[in-house]
Amino acid sequence: MADDWRSDRAEPLAVGPPRQRMTRQQRMREARHRRRRRVAAVIAVAMLVVVVIGAVFLGSRLWHSLFGGSASDYAGNGVNDVVIQIHDGDSTTAIGRTLQDKNVVRTIKAFVDAADGNTAISAIQPGFYKVRTEIPAANAVARLADPANRVGKLVIPEGRQLDDVRDVKTNAVTEGIFALVSKATCVNLDGNRRCVSVQDLRNTAGAASLPSLGVPQWAAPAVTALGSDHRRIEGLIAPGSWNIDPSADPQQILSTLIAGSAAQYESGGLLATSAALKMSPYQILTVASLVQREAKPPDFPKVARVIYNRLAERRTLEFDSTVNYPLDRIEVATTDADRAQATQWNTYVRPGLPATPICSPGQPALAAAEAPAPGDWLYFVTIDMQGTTLFTREYEQHLANIELAKRNGVLDSAR
């Protein structure tokens, strides 16, 4: 009976759709899809990791740049000497940016914080300064505040010419502009002393193109006429205080000085004055150089008038200063042989003005050339050791003044 009961039990029935068997191609396709999904997931995770790391890195640098921190400053004595430039009007932040750009300090904020309250930094003069790369901000402040680290400072006195000149009586040598520039470029970097030589400056003055030297258009014809003579740029570098980059080459240095001088002359009204006087700016600059060499400041306007009067009457100027100029010397009493030399500057034999200015005139001499004193004088001579100078139109009176000068022991040339 038991066996009959089991045989009568109903068999369970399958429910739902019948399962379909996947072909081999379908199974391979499904496997490829699963692999692609896994690879995509791995790539997404990797990209997320890169983004997170980059955000942390950049955020850290930004945080330290803005707010400082243990990584916002260098430590140690630095790596290399470097020259940086501070411009006129630079704020402490601007100086810090320059230092950061030159890898001197790590962050601008570190320098600004270190310079806070430092009067030497707040009153720092524009110019070039020697510092070191990768130094603590406080070290950078101390170096900039030390006058010994200022480099490239150039002072050109009034009346200097490009080349050195020798006093015939005392044998003393007065350094010319080239020598002064060369000294100003000297700087010790990592124990090595570097200077731009006088000869390199002279060679560049004679060989470089006029545009590369910064020669203004109003001087170009006269400069071109001198060919490769380095004295063609005489008078185009104004006296005064200059900042020059010791790391620059001779052409860059001369261009800075000449272009800056031209801008200075023009801003002083030289172009307008030349139009009023019906002379070129270069001619007025040349007159000013003669005034500078021939007289003392109180007599500058009168000497300028003598020059213009003699030019107007087509008389030779006959200035001993123009004889001495190409000889690179200072000599009150020139000889007949000296005055007979046919140079482009000797106004005993050359009509009109010399080929170039004979020195760099100061502002008082230039002002006298632009606004000469009224008068009809044609001659002047210094008659005593105090510098008293007598002016006259009459030649006979001039001869009498010369005799007075001789009696007083003054060996100045007659005009």
C-alpha cells in the first residue's frame, strides 16, 4: 500500500518562462562586457585619486603662499649670487614678487612679513641689488637693507668726456665716462669679479647700430658722419646719477644711458628751444658743451652769447678746449702747432661748431645755451685766479684784457 501511495503523488510542475541556453558567442560577448566594466571602474578610481592628489598639492602651495607656514620660507645661506632690480615706486609686495620670481625667497608673504616695520626697505632706492637665491626672507631683507649690496650705481659729473683726460701741469688723470661706467658694472658673483671693460664699451660705441644704441633721430646725422669713431656718441650721455645692470652687455648699457639721456633732454624742452633758435637740438647740445668747458657757471650765459655772435658773423670760434679734446688732455695754453692741427674738433681751423659735443654738459650750461644773455660780445678772457672774466666786442680792448691776464699770471687763451 505504501508503494502505491508514492506512485500516486503528483510531480511538481516548473513555473515561469523556460530557461534558454546561451550560445558560445553570447557567453564570450558577456565576458567582454564584464571586463570593460571592470577596466572603466579602475580608470575612474585612478582619475579620482589623481584629482585628489593634485588638489591637495595645489591647495597646500596656495595655502603656504598666502598664509605662510613651515614650508613658506627657505633655510640656510642660499645657493647662488644673483642681481635683482627694484624699480621706482615698487611696493614691498612688488619687491617680494621680484624676489620670488628670481627664486630668492619662497613666498611673497614671507618677505612682506619679514620686511614689516623695516624703514630701510620702505625707503629703499630704485636700482640693482646683489642677493642670493633660496635664502630666508629675513636674510633677503637684511641684504637689501645693506648699502654694500647695491650695485650698478653710476654717477657722471658735469663736463666729463668719454675718454680719460690728463692734466698737462699736474699729470693727474680725470676718469672719463667709459671708465666710470666700467667701474659701475663691476660685481662679485660667487667669488668671481665681473666688469664690462672700457675697451668693450669703446668698441661698441663705434660699431653698434644707432638704433641699438638708443641714439635719437635728432642726433643721427651727426653721429653717422663720424663713421666708426667711438667719439660719435660724445655728449649723448647726460651727467647725473644712473642705475645700470651689471649683468648687461655693453650695447645694452650704452643704450640705457643714451636713450635715457635723450628723454631727459627732450623733457627739458630741447626740441622746442631748438626750433625757436633755428638750430638743431644736437647743435645746441654742442654749444652747451663748449660753454661747460670754457667758463664758470656765473658766466655761462655770456659765453653762450659770444658763441652765437661769432657763429652769426661767420667767425671761427677759436676755443682751446676744442684743440685739447681729441688729444685727451687739459691744457690752458695751447701751442701754435696744436692750434694748427686739422681735426674735426679744432675750431681754430674748422669753421662753425666742432663735429660733436666735447663733453657732457650739465643743466646750467644747457640752460645757458638755450637762453643766452643779451649782448654783442665777441671776445672774453679770464684775467685773475679768482676766475674774473672780461667780455668785449672790441678787439683792441680784448688785447688789453689779455695783457692784464698775463700780468696776473693767468695762462688762459684769448678769444
